[in-house]
Amino acid sequence: MAWQPQQEGLQQILQLLKESQSPDTETQRAVQQKLEALNQFPDFNSYLIFVLTKLKSEDDTTRSLSGLILKNNVKAHFTNFPSDVTDFIKTECLQCIGDPSPLIRATIGILITTMASKGGLENWPDLLPTLCQLLESEDYNICEGAFGALQKICEDSAEVLDSEALNRPLNVMIPKFLQFFRHSSPKIRSHAIACVNQFIISRTQALMVNIESFMEYLFELATDEDAEVRKNVCRALVMLLEVRMDRLLPHMANIIEYMLLRTQDSDDVVALEACEFWLTLAEQPICKDALSGHLPRLIPVLVNGMKYSEIDIILLKGDVEEDETIPDSEQDIKPRFHRSRTHSQQHQEDDEDGSDSDGLDDDEALSDWNLRKCSAAALDVLANVFRDELLPTLLPILKQTLFHPDWEVKESGILVLGAIAEGCMNGMIPHLPELIPFLIECLSDKKALVRSITCWTLSRYAHWVVSQNHDMFLKPLMTELLKRVLDSNKRVQEAACSAFATLEEEACTELVPYLGFILETLVFAFSKYQHKNLLILYDAIGTLADSVGHHLNKPEYINLLMPPLIAKWNILKDEDKDLFPLLECLSSVATALQSGFLPYCEPVYQRCVRLVEKTLTQIVASTTHPDQFEPPDKDFMIVALDLLSGLAEGLEHHIETLVARSNIMTLLFQCMQIHNDLSLLQDKMPEVRQSSFALLGDLTKACFQHVKPNIGDFLPILGQNLNPEFISVCNNATWAIGEISMQMGADMKTYISHVVVQLIEIINRPNTPKTLLENTAITIGRLGYVCPQEVAPLLQQFIRQWCTSLRNIRDNEEKDSAFRGVCSMITLNPGGVVQDFIFFCDAVASWVNPKEDLKEMFFKILHGFKGQVGEENWKRFSDQFPQPLRERLAAHYGV
């Protein structure tokens, strides 16, 4: 006899289901608590499945809700279900999968895949055979319900389905799915393709043996009248392009024609799937050959896709021009992630790209990814593949769009101009003297969406602007961009602030003459901005400080900038996440102002120490009593450590009195210790160690007398963290060791064995990132500088890598001490460098202005080597040098 509910219990649950649909949050919360309490009754879940599958007198919404609550219970408590309840739910699901209501069928499908995931497909052996059998049903509802469930299982359990554990059911399932590509119902055809699509990227064997039929059936469905089917066909072709290019190549011309058509599909979802094809194709080596002949047709299609649709404009409130006084809703503010401090070198040629954003999320209010963004991203990557070959097709289109009377078309033209900036820069340069003034004019357009995209596009050409005559381009751009920072539209304020930050990174000290004007604008924005844009404003101020450095340290600038920053600092509570961007900003400002920050440093310093202490206390509490205390948000501690680093770097020895009056050294040791304890899974939070090591290095430089008593504790931990798996942690540990060795001098001898072997391993490791290689080389050089006797015998193990790592960094103190160390080691062990002497010559030649005594050391080593081998051998040896190296050494060192 099947389970039957008691009427009273059933009525109680129905009442709760009705109440939970109330818009009132209090009612919903009360219902939630009652539902949680009911979980203690073993047959509560039997009632829920009964309402979903049997109680057809109720409306679909109530029945579906019952199923979704049951799904959540399965997720949370499935292992505690009594077996008779589990069996009852499974039987009901399979019997009712063909319910006449599409909503109920979909809910049962979700419930089935959740149980299969939580309980394991192997513990429900009849599930897949039953569903596959139900596909054969003449009843559409049963076939569709079974297919819907199978599609969800394929999405959730793709790997398990292709395993020996289940006896490889895909060998049967995939051929079966392929039969349904020709089914008369578009919904069924769509399910069938979606199921097979789950197995393309993983190159599942059962699909690969049927790839011919799959492709044949796909091509048959290419012009299907149903949008969902077309979407899944496009998705399949995009994935096949990634993993089975060989199969598509013979048909590539036809596929490109098809995708051109589909990118213009009347259904936006299909067009977006098709547009992904161009993004994927651009990453393939065959892209240029395959697409060359199609550019004149593809480019206009992509440009057309970059226009805002009517619905976009409604969602973006494109008709609202002034909204600066409307407060932001909290869900509009994305969580911010703090990037911990990393120590890196400045290069001879600064090839680092300051911004990793393509800026294509100018319309965050829209779904994260849409046809406009995908078309712009595709044009961006294609511009990087074809470079200036794109321009003959694109320039006539740009002329039409940029000067079009409809603002939506003009706006898309400005976006196009920004999207091609990186790839087509060379070809665009002749047009920029005309285009930049035009864009600067567009900053005053009456439509806010035109003004905001113009900010972004101009930022993409900032590098060129800065290299030109300032009166003609930089000054007018800066003036207009700063007006937009104070725009009456919040979207424009945000775009202008971000664009100005990019301009700051490009212009650096070129902005110094205009600092007063810039600061007045940014400070005025403090009084004007709503919550979300304030966070971006902090970033623009921090970037300005990074870009102009000590030039900011003038009383008139400090008096402008510091009062609003400190006012915000005083308002924010210790647990407010808005502290993150403010602390980051203050860290840059403190580093730039140096002694100018002294009047503000004490309360800032004390609060940072308090944040670190508070977080450590919470970590200990949550580790010892996990049932009573939640683990804290460690970002507060990380950001505080980074600001302390900024203070130490900016204030230098002035920070000594603050350190002396606080327990920061003890706290710093605790930060490293807690997060170095492998039993506490510290690797979830490497950023704490990263920031701790940065602060240790900065305090070593600023006030070593407070670090020295704890060196015996710190150095073994630094040694344990020379693990290149955590690049940034390893990088900062390496840098800190180098700074400590310079302060310790010969006393470093005791600790050399803790670190030198790991450092030599890192420098010889393939694919080590450039920054880590440079810091490792500098630290090895510095260890050789203070303890040459200990490190010189190992010279041959690292000298070649050492020389190539440091040849591109600018002359500075760190490079100076490292080279002195290497010279001392070569003097003690000349045999260690003989095999790789050409690399040493090249590294010496990388110096622009070495100090006189260092130059003398280079001179002695070069002439010593030349004297050792004799004139003839030296000539033979130096003839292998590239011409510039030979000339440089002859000019500077007379060899």
C-alpha cells in the first residue's frame, strides 16, 4: 500500500506554501523557520512530493514550490532521509515525469538531477534506463519530461556518465539522443542537441565515435524554424571549433556563411551564441586564412551588433540624463576585491599594461554578457589578429556611424573606435589628430550614454595623447574629462573617473603642472558622488598618487586632499567594507606624500593595528570554538597590513616611534604563524602571508632596530614560504629576505642555509614569472654581497639565469647591491662564471649609469678575464657578441 498523507498535516503544509508566496518578508521568514522545523519529521518530505505529483487540485505554482522546497531539503539533508521516503520520492518522480504542466515536469526534472547528484547515480540504477525508455513514449508530455530530466543530468553529471562505475551508459545514450535530432517537436530536438552538447568539450569517446552522424544531423538543423534549436546548433559549432577543428575545416566556408546569418538572427539569444563563434575563431591559428575573404561582410555585422537595443536603453534608463542626486541601491554595488601588495622592479622599457580591463562592461545594468559586448569583444580580438588590414573595411563604416544623426548609431561608432584601439593603433595614428578633438567634443554630447562611452574610448588612446603636444591634446582632454568627472549623470561620472585613472597611469609626472586643478575637481566630487562612484573616486585618487609620487607633497595639495579623505575615514566603522578602497587609496597617498603624511599618520596607524589585532582574535576564537564564532573576513587584516606597508614606505624612519609604541611586531609574527600552519589549511589565504612579508620588508627598511630582535623567528618562516606555487607570497618572502640581509650584514651567515638552496631552485625553474625571477636574482646577489664566502661556491649553479633575469631592470639601489654581490663572488670564485661569461658581459652592459666604484669593479673583472685568456682568444670570444654589446663594452670599459 503506497504512502498516504494525513489530511490535517497536508492542510498545514498547503497553508505554509500559500503563505510563503506572500510579498511580506516577515511572513516569508516565519514560514522559512516553520519549514526548517518540519524537517525533524521523517515523512515531511513525503508530503512535499505528494503535493508536487498527486495534488492536482492545487495550482501549478504551489505544487512547483513544494517540489523546490523538497529539492533544497535533498541538497541539505538527503543522507538523513529514511529509505522508504527516498524510494517513495524516486517512484513518484519517475511515474509523474509526464505531468501535463511544463512547470511541474521541469520541477520534477530538477528534483531528479539533485537526487542523482547527492545520492550518486550508481545508487539509482533504474533511473537512466527508465528515462531512456520513456523517450520512446507516444505521449509528448512523457517524452519531453524524460528528456528535460536527462538534459539536467547530462549538465550536472557529465563526468560520472562517462565512467566505468556506471558501465559507460553514454555508449547507449548518445546514439539514442542523435535519433531525436529529427523528431517532429522542436522542444524535443532542442533537448537532444543540448544533451549531446554537454560532451563536446570533454571529447567524450561515445560522442567522438559518432561524430560523423552528429555533424550531419547538426547541419540538417542549421535552418530550423525554432530559435532554441538554432541556439543549440550554434553552441555546438562553437565548441566543435575549439576541440574538433579538423572536422569543421572541410566545411569552414559554409559554416562561416551560416554564422554570418545567425549573428544577425532575429532572436537575440541565437545571435549571441553565433557571435561567440568569431571570438573562438580569433583564437585559432587558421583564423586569418579562414576569415580574410569574409571581412567585408563580417565587420558590418559586428558593428551593427554593437548598437544598444531598445530594451538595453530601457534597462539602462538611457532616457534619464540627470540622476546624480538619486542614492544608489545597495545591490548595484559589486563586491570589491583587494589586490594584495607585491614588490616588483621597474623596467628599462615599461611594457607592463596598466589596465587589465577591456572596459566592455560599460553597461553593468545589463545582463553580464550580451550581443553588444560580445560583438565588441570579437571586433577587439579580430583587430589584434588582422591589425591594420581591418581598416579598409572599417574606416568607411566609421565615417558613417560616427557622424550619424541617430545617437544610438553614433554611440556604437565610438565604441567601435575604442574596441580597435589596441589592434589597429598603427593604422589609426594618421587619423587621430582629427579624431581625438572630435571625441573630446563628444564628451559634451547631450546624451549621457554617448558621453560615457566617449570617456572609455578616449582612455584607450591615452598613450598616444600623452606622447603629443600637450596644448593640442592632453590639456583639452584633461579639462573636458574633469568636467565629466563632475557630470550630472552617475554613469558618466563613473566612466570619466575610470578613464581619468587610465590617463593618470599613462601621463604619470606629465600631470604635475596641472595637479592643483585635478585635485580641486576630484575633491569637489567627494561632496557630489553617491556611494558606488565614491569607491571609484578613491581609486582615481590612489592612482594619481601612484603616478605623480612625491610631487603631491606640497602643503596646498595636502590641505586640499587630506581633509575629505580623513573625514570619510572617521565616519566608516571598522566592519564597513568601504574601508577597503579607502585604505588602498590612503596607502598610495601615504607612500606619495612621505613626510607630508606625518600629521595624519598616528590615528591611521593605530586603526590599522587595531584591525589586524581584532581579526587575529576572531580567527583564534573561530578556530577554537567553530560552533560559536564565524570565521572573520580576513580582507580587513590584509588591507590594514598593506596600508601599514604604505605608511612604512612613505614615512620611512619617521614611523619608528609609532612602531615602538605598538605591538605590531608580535601581531606580524602571529599573522605569519597562523597562516603558515599547514594544519589550518593556510593556503586558502595566502594573501595574509603575502601582505605580512611585504610589511616585514618595509619595516626592515624603515626601522630595523624593531625587527632585529625577532629575526630568529621570522627567517625560518620566510624560508618555508619560498614556494613558487604561490607566486606573490614567494615573491614578497624573497624580497623581504633581500632587505633583511642588507641590514644584517655578515650576521646573515647563520641563516644562509635556510634560504639559498630554495632561491637557486626558483631561479632555475622553467616558466618562473619575470617579477619573481628578478626579485630572486636580487636577493641572491644581496646574500652574496653580505656573505660572499658562503654563496660564491654556488656561483656556477645560478650565474647564467641571474644575468638574464637582471638585464632589463632599471638602474636602482637594489640592482646596485645585487651586482656588487655578484662581483664579490666572482672575485672569490672566478671559475664559477667562466662558462657563462658572455651573459655577465651582457648584464654589465645593461647599466646606464653605474656608480663609479661599481663601474671600477666591472672594469677589473672584464680586464682580468681578458688578461687571463689573452688578446687573441678575447677577440675570438668578443666577436660572438651582438654589435651593440661589443660597442657598449668598448665605449664604457675599453675591452
